[in-house]
Amino acid sequence: MTVLQRRLARALPANEAWRPRRRLQRLLDQAGPLLRRPGFVVALLLVLFTLVAALAPWLFTQFDPYATQPSAKLLPPSLSHWFGTDELGRDLYTRVLYGARLSVEAALLAVGLALVCGLGLGIVSGFVGGRLDAVIMRLVDVLLALPGLLLALAIVTAIGFGTLPVAVAVGVGIIPGFARTTRAEVLRIKTLPYVEAARLGGASWGRTLLRHVLPNAWGPVAVLATLDIGAAILATAGLSFLGFGAAPPAAEWGTLIANGRHFLITAPWVSLLPGLFLVLVVFSLNHIARTFEEVQR
Amino acid sequence: MSRLIDVENLKVSYHSGGRVTEAVRGVSFYLQPGETLAIVGESGSGKTTLASALLGLLPLTARIDDGRLAVAGQDISHASERSKQRLRGRVVGLVPQDPMVSLNPTLSIGRQIGESLVLRHGKRYPGLDADVVELLQQVGLDDPALRATQYPHELSGGMRQRVLIAIALAGEPQLIIADEPTSALDVTVQKRILDHLEQLVKARGIALVIITHDLGVAADRADRVLVMRQGEVVESGAARQVLSAPAHPYTRELLAAAPAFGATPRPLPVALAGKQPLLRFDGVGKVFSLPQGRSFQALQALDLAVYPGQTLAIVGESGSGKSTSLRIALGLEQPSSGRVHFAGQDIGTLNWKQFRPLRQRMQLVQQNPFAALDPRFSIYQSVVEPLVSFGLLKGRELEQAARRLMEQVQLPASYLDRLPRELSGGQRQRVAIARALALQPDLLLLDEPVSALDVSVQAQILDLLRELQAELGVAYVLVSHDLAVVASLAHQVVVLKQGQVVEQGEARQVLEQPRELYTRELLEAVPGRRLAVA
């Protein structure tokens, strides 16, 4: 600022009219540039579509996912049956939409569990430090050393089959990533001058943690969470493909794909189209995560 | 002789996201072999872009729109990467800005110098090791054979800067471009390195381009000066002429802002009659224990007293214990010996909870305004945070307090909605000062408050601090390595060296008639002395 600008600034009458800007407005300002990226918008729309389908699948289809119709079995994709039909004549598109509920539910549960546990462990570990840090991190190391799918299989066999156990099993497998990322961020941020300034300004440890450390550590963790929803969807689908997930006739993406492999030669769409949809959703989530990561930089 | 650099009407612009920013707008200048040219300007004036263009290292988003840019007779404005690469190292050498990050931490010093020797002489150059040692000796490092085997982290900032100079010299260039070569270093080290660079360049007949925001540095070293502002050259000519009789108002403004050029305002005198000291150190010492049972004496028997409304400056190079004394005053460190009194209360042994009420009366302004504000907090949130932490004000009152604070630091209230990244360095430092003033403290601790800022902005912040002191009667403890800054603010001065007090007393007396050799050295290191003396 030059001397002139400074004098201008002093003379400005705007001081009286000023009021703090609302949070929503700030959020909208930030979202603007994101919405100008076509790839991001397409990915976001697909994910939103999946989420809405998971909540209210009947909005997008007039078929019943459980109504069998033997005369219309294994029909190829057409205008009336977009994804074709399965061996019992059920509309596959409808079953994918209804299956979204179980798959998305399981994935969100898994990531939610991992997020809560991982963030908690990471923050405690990074903020308290010392022996507690060493103990927590060695536990995390042990978890990291086990292959994810093996760990999940072991947990599912221990606590039973079904959507919830599968979600827990997958969630436990991705805790270590969250714990590590959070801890690294907390360690970095707690030495920054603005944290010291807040402390010297009289802020308690709790306030410093909640208002300064957590929001600033949140960025990479949020990216990881978005990325891991995709991974969790894949893992739950994998477990239900192996038969640990939802029991038939409930539709779930993994079981849909598993069902179709009997007809892979004669009716490949039964397996491939649900698989393709799954891939698209995971890909969209990855793209969103990647975009967030770029924006942060 | 032919010109080494010949720039005519050069225009460079940055293109990103559909926006075009003109960084250099029609600059013309030339440089003869053996000459020293200083390019002076604030941040954003286009001086670094100009240097990158000379090196052929413009980023991909930059475009040379117009003009001619010839180095050693070769036009490189649109030359291929390969031909530019031939120029770098052999014809043009660079001494980069930040010695802390400019060396490869995984290679030894000798290897890094060797790299540029190999580039110059070919892979099977027989005299490699001897040349490395000789170069290290030339740039003034003791025990060059040992230094060649060491790694960057084992050297201090000043030594690393010397290594970088050695690397630039290794290619035997005709021209060295030094981009703010010493702004990250202590003043005394700065002086020694610049002296040395000057000698080397003179001895070898190399031309030198110094890029700096500090007119003092330019005045001391350069034959000619080029003053840039917003991508344009506002003034150029012989150094002495430009600086003693500046023609352009901007140059005059820069000169007035440079603390070393005599016209610095002095602090207002404060009557002390019968006042009790606000902060008092009695024989305070601090020992840090290091691994393997060793210990390090950071501070020894420091006595000082800060009176209400007065400024006490603690001066010293890095490692002198000046930051430690601040941290002790703030209760972030406990003194190993001696007593610390704040407003009559012994604070040396208080724990965090007991200290908390005192924080309302004592606040800190940090060194680096770029890291001192939470990037996610709006300026409003940052400024009022201490008030919220202590639960003093709510709602409307809080907004009023924010407006009043912004007025005090002379920023428009509309800035309250901005995020820190939308402000310049000087503006951020104003916000940090506003935050420190929020609780209406009696004492502000200023930790190098202007060292991260441009010279002209420094002067504005110092003015602000002086005005605030007159208005609010706050006492300051100012920690600085820059005596020019100290002279414009301090009533009392303590000079520290390696944890010990070298000299102490009234500012006028210490700065005008220094008794100790060390103080005199510090004073001489202030850039711009040669011109001020002449």
C-alpha cells in the first residue's frame, strides 16, 4: 500500500456499514470455480444420482426389483429394460438402483467408522505425543501390516454375515490410513505460528484443537475419505461377491455381479453392466477427490 | 567492448486461467562486462521475472510478447531450450534467493560444486577435486577440504550462501545474477557475503546483477541502479546520482522509506518520572539440555526493565538469545535462573493456567505475517479471536470492536471479510497487530515485526507502531537484528551476543556512541551506510 492508499483507507466511511459475511455466502464463493470444471460436474452428478437412488430408488424406475417374470429372462439391454434382465426376469437397472442402497450404506458406514476412529486416534496421537503416540502408532502399524481383504474376511467370519458386519470389517481395514494422515497433519499444524498466536491469545487447548488444528488438518483427510468411499464400495462389493454380504434376494452390487458370472458367455450384460456402473461411481469419487486435492494446493 | 546484456523494450506477461498479467512492460537496459547493476523494486515489480527471462528460465505460463533480449550477443527471447541451456552456467550464473532450500540435501557440498565443474569442463576433468577446494577457499570458507565432504544441513545459512556463490563461479560465467542474495541472512553476515561477492566479481571481471528490494544494498554495491515499479523502469542511472538526487517521486518514496538514509523519525520521548517498570528481568539465564548430557547456555544473566509506554529493543544476530528472552517473557519457557516480574508479579514459575489472566495484558506480534494468521479464519475471526477466547464480548459488540481495531491499524473495515491469502504481507502484519491489540494490552512483544516485509512496507508498519504507542501508551519489547529498525522505535537498547549482554542503555547513546566493538560492527553492517556517510 502506498501512502496515498493508506490515507484513502483512513478516510473511507465504509467502516460503519460493515457486517460479517455469512458462512453460506463464503461457501458459495468457494464453490463457484469448481462448478466451472465439466469433469467435476459430471462426476458430481453421477454420485448425487447414486445417492438419491440409494435413498429413493422408486423415483427412477417403475419396476419392482423382486418381481420375477420367467418369460422375460436374460433379455439383452433395450429401451424398456435399460440394463436387460437377469435369469429370473427381474429388471437389472432397477436392481442396480435398489442395490445402491445397501452398497452405499455399507460404504458410508465403513468410511464413517474409519473417519471417526482414525481422526480420533490421529488427533490424540499427534496432539498428546510421547508414549501414547508410540503405542497408538505401533497398533496402527500392526493393522497396516495385515492385508485388507484378509482382515475383513477374518472380522466377518468372527462377527457374522450381513451388511453391517461387512461395513465394520471394511471400516476397520481403512482406519490406519486415516490415523496416519491425521497425525501427520496435526503434527505439522501444531507447530505453526498461528496456533501459538491463538494459545497466547488465551485460547484453551480444546478451542485451539477444534477451531485451528482440526479444520486445517481436515483437508487431506477429507480427500482421503472421498477416495476411500470408492475403495469401500469396491471392498464391500468384493465381500458380497464372495458371499459374505447381503442374503438373496436382496440386491447388492457385489451379489449382482457374482450372480451374472454364470451367464458370462450367453448374457454378459448381467455381470458387466452392474460392474460398469460400479466402476463409474468409483471413478467419479476418485475424480472428485482428485479435484479437491488440486484445489487445496 | 560489446554489451553483455542488451534488453530493448522487453514485454513479458503471464497467462493463466484466461487471465493475462503483464509482469514486465517495455523494459530497456544494458550491461557492460565487469559492471555491477542493481535492479530495485518492491515485490510484484517484475524484477524476478526479468531475472528469469535473462536466465531463460521463465515458467511455462509466461510469454515474451515483444522486444529483444540479448545475452552475450545472442538473442534469447525466442531461442530454443538447448541454446539457452548452453548460456546458463557458462555465460550466466545464478545466486538464488534462499540458501536454506537451494542446495540438494542428499549430496555433499563437493559433489554439488563438482556438478557444475563437470558441466563446464566435461566428465573426465582431472582437476575436479582441486578446483572444488579452491573454489570453497575463494568464497571464504574455512577448512575447504572438510567442507567439501559435508552436507548442506551441517552448514549455517551464511556458509550455504557462500557455497551457492561457489557453484555459480564454478562455471566461470561472464555474468552473475544474484536474486535477493542475502535477504534471508543476518545483517552482519549479509555485509560479509556481499563484500566478498563484490571482491570476487571485481577480481575476475565478472558483471553482476543484484536484484533487491533494499535500496541500501543497491547504493552500497552497484555502479548503476534500475528502479522498477509495476513492470516498468521508473528511473535508472549511476547509483550515486539516482540515490542522491532522485528524479522520480517513487524513488523518493523508496528512499524515504529506507530506514538507513538518515531521515528516520525518532521515537517520541516518554516521561518516566516515578513509574514502576512493567516487565523486569533480574539476572535471567536459560540453559537448554541437549542429547548426550550436554547443555547449551542460551541466555546469561540478563537484566532489563521495560517501563509503561516505552520501547525496549533487544538486538542481536540469530543465536544471540533474543528470541529465548521473548519466550521467557511470554511464559513459553521457564528461566533456569533469575526472576521475571510482570507488573510486580513474579511470572517465572507460573504454570499455563496461572499465567492466562496475564495474557490479557501482554501480547505477541510474530515475525512471519504469512504464517501468523489461520488461513481458514476470515480477518474478522482472527482479529476478535482473543476477545472470544476470553469470553469478553459477544455479537454486536464484537463487530464494533473489530471495526475499531481495523481503524486503529488503518485498514478498511471491508477487509474483515477477506481471508489472509487475499491480503499483502504488510496488510497481514497490520491484522496481526490488530489481533494483538484486541485485548488492550499494556505490553506488546514484537518479534522481528518487519523483517519479512519489503523496505517501503517496513517503514509504514514502523510508523503505525509509533502512532499506536503515542495513542494508546503501550509498551513494546522489540526484538530485531536490524539496527535501522531499532533506531526508529526504541528508547532503550540491549545488545546481545551468544546469550550475553554486550551493551545496554539509552538508545541514542548506544546507537550514536557505541562503546563496544560488536555494536559498532552491527551498525556498520546496516546497508546504505556508504551513501549516508558520503
